[in-house]
Amino acid sequence: MTTLRTSPLISRETTPLGPSLRSGDHPVLFEIGSPGLWGASLPESDVPTVRREAVVPKELLADVPPPLPEVGELDIVRHYKRLAHRCFSIDGNFYPLGSCTMKYNPRINERVAFMPGFAHVHPYQDDADVQGLLELLYRLRCDLAEIAGLAEVTLQPAAGAHGEMTALMIINAYHQSRGQNRTKVLAPDTAHGTNPASCAICGRQSVSIKAKSDGRVDLDDLRSKVDDDTAALMITNPNTVGIFDEQIADIAEIVHAKGAQLYLDGANMNAILGITRPGDFGVDCMHYNTHKTFSTPHGGGGPGAGPVAVAEHLRPFIPVPQVIRKDDGTYTWSDDRPQSIGKVRSFFGQVGILVRAYTYIRSLGCDGLRDVSEKAVLAANYLAAKLKDRYPTPFPPPHAHEFILVPQFGDSGVTELDLAKRLIDYGIHPPTMSFPIHHCLMIEPTETESLATLDRFVEVMLAIADEVEQNPAVVKSAPHTTPVRRLDEVAASRKPNVRWRAG
Ligand SMILES: Cc1ncc(COP(=O)(O)O)c(C=O)c1O
């Protein structure tokens, strides 16, 4: 059996604070403080004192100040450092979470986003004060249109799902401008859950299209369902099983023949940057996930950005305001788009995230972006090929930037969940599980991992396959090295208990 080191970054924690705490518990700030300790020294206020009764409504005034933790600066630093060490992050460990593209966020992005001219501006400032920022946003929207092969981009949507909703609103407005109210939106049955949810939010009925056993769209099923009431087909390509559907031009033709629109869920653009362009394969409208494709931060629900690119005929309907370049070479916001769907986000979108995306695109350039996708695809195919004898893939290669495997552990009783938990003991984040098919793991190494990291992942996966044969109990009871062991996942998500009470 292969013996592998577990990650030093994930060690069993001991509490320095004695027996009153359960093993692995981490005291909250209230528990480590002592009356009179301070974590910061604030200068005297130079703002004239106003009696609090003059500004706070009486019913909101408390007789006694709220109890706040009283902790010294060093204890605070240690407290947050300990918590930070418990967090699993791409900066610390390999994170092959399929569908999520957990790629490294280059620090240059952060550096640029923190430049005062970008970070310290206010949305109500005059255009003349923020020309640099406006120029950046204008250039970004042009770059994104170029990468998509489409005519124009709105930067407003604040996430991929928000981009989907915005795009469907644009498509609805387009049909309505032609006197049509089309009610159906088709989506392959492997679609991301946000696709049908966006249809519902836009008051459209989502109709599922079958995928064939090779993961590609079943064209006969598509032909039988697309009709004059179809507003759009929402397709993800490469799709959520990690396959690029080469039938895409035929799909576009079938959809367009009925006057419907082809919408691309562009969340998987990481596989095709600079290799092919959605506009060139028949797409009318698409969204980007900047966190998946352009290395902006990801996790915890945001912050994000989901710019939407549209073909020429959809331009009149995109959100306002739009950043434009005037004839004199200066930049401003324009509301001049009478058929626009209006605003979908306060102010101008997630500007800090957009600055990061622009930095990433510009620091790589055209060749660099193509290289990103080629390496992402190579890494996924390398892993799939190295693992295939012990972990078969239900959809044959070539894979795009991610692939699915379905562990076959015979009558050992070990499940894909056990395998995922055991990976944590080796310092590897579990891949996505049971999406988009049952009992699978979806693995997306991304382009940013070294060959050594990919090889270690292979070693670990093979070592776990050995463990399943020789000592399945160790896999079934994993993880063994984390501050908390196996959680009741249903209770943790349905009845989260995140409140601390004194006592
Ligand atoms: C294929 C696909 N579509 C849509 C989304 C939704 O994007 P967001 O999480 O930014 O709303 C994701 C998210 O990862 C995705 O993978």
C-alpha cells in the first residue's frame, strides 16, 4: 500500500485554553478576553461631539453599552490566524472542485484593484474625476466582446446566475419588440441548477432536453421540443459533464430556424479562451463568470461579476447605464438606449471585481489566454488518463477542462462521499460530488497547478483505491485529521447553528 504524507496544513488542533473546552473547539473572542484589554489605540476624535440623544431615536438607545469582547491586539491576531489556518483555500491546497474553476487569483489583480484611483472612488463622483476607471471599464467591455465574438457587453450583472437572468430579460425584450411573447426556455438535462432557476425568475417555463450517452445534446429530442413558443435554448459548452459539444453549429441552426435565441451559459469559457468564440459558433447571447474564467475571487457567494455579451440584434435591449467613449476621446455613462431592459444592479456593477478581470486579461494577452485554456484542458485530460484504470470515466475522452469519474468500489461499501472525505486527510479539497450525475466526482484541476501537484493527486487517488481494498474502514470514517470529523451534512445545511451564546 502506498504511504503518503497528510498535509501539514491540516493538523489536529489543540486548544491552549485548558479542559473547559471540548477538544478541537476554538474559543470565541468573548471567551479569551479580560476586562480592560484593548486591541487598538484610537486617536482622539476631531469631529465635534454631538449628544447621541440628538441623532439616535430614543427607543433605540440602550441604558448600558452592549457587551463587546475585550481582547489585546496579539490575542486578536492569533485568534484570526488560527481560524484562517482552519480554512481550506486555493492559496493553501489543491482544490480540484469541478464546475467551480478554483484557479489561483494572481496577486497582481489585487494590487491593481487596490490602487487608490480604483479603490477610493465613489459612484457619485463626476465623470471627469474618474476617467481612468471609466476607460478601464470601457476597454474591459470591448475585450470581453472580442473574446466572445459578439457585438457588445454589459458589465452590470453581479454573478453568473444574475447574468443568466439579465440575458433572459434581454431575450424576452427582443421577442416582445417583435410582437411575440415566447414562454418556453429549453435547457439540456445536465444544465447547472441556476439555468432553470433563472427561467423561473423571468416567468418562463424551463423544458429539459435529453443528453445522449456520450454527454452531447440529443438533436432529435431538441427538434421535437423547439417550436414557435420557444424563447431560447440555454446551453453550456463545454457542458457540465466536461465535454465540448461539436454539434453546436447544428444546434444553433435548429434553434434559429424556429426564431428562438441560442444562449450560452459561458461559465466554462476557461476551456475555450482564444480557441473558439461563441459568436462564431452561432451564440446570440452569453454570460461570463469572471471568478471562473478571469481569476477574480470566488467563494461564499461572492463578490462576483457576470458580464453579458450580445449579438448585434440584441444590443438595443441591454441594461443602462452603459460606459461609452465620446468623440472627444473621454468616457462617460450613457442612458441613451430607449428599448433597454433598464438597470439590473445598483450603480455600475461590481467594479472592484471588474478591475481584477481586466488586469488578468491584460497581463496574459491574447496568446496567454489561449495558453490558459490549452493548459486547463491538458491538465484535465492528463489526470483522467492517469486515473482511468482505477477510476473509470462515463464519458469518453477527449475531455474539456474538467472530467467526471464514477468510483467503482465493489462490495466494500465505500461511497464517493467517503472518497471525497478521505482526500481531505491528504490535504486535497474534495471534488464536486454527485453533480451532474449521481455517484460521480467532477474533477477540475485548472491550468494553474504544476505537474508535481497533478502527480501527487494521482498518487493520492491510487493510494485511496488501495486503502479501499485493504482497509475500507479508514476511508469510511474519514476525515481523521480535521478539527471536526464527519458532519451531519443535512442538519448542517438545513439547521445551521451559527450563534454563540454566553453562559
Ligand atoms: C455552469 C454554471 N452556470 C452557472 C453558474 C452560476 O454562477 P454564479 O455562481 O456566479 O451565480 C455556475 C457556477 O459555478 C456554473 O458552473
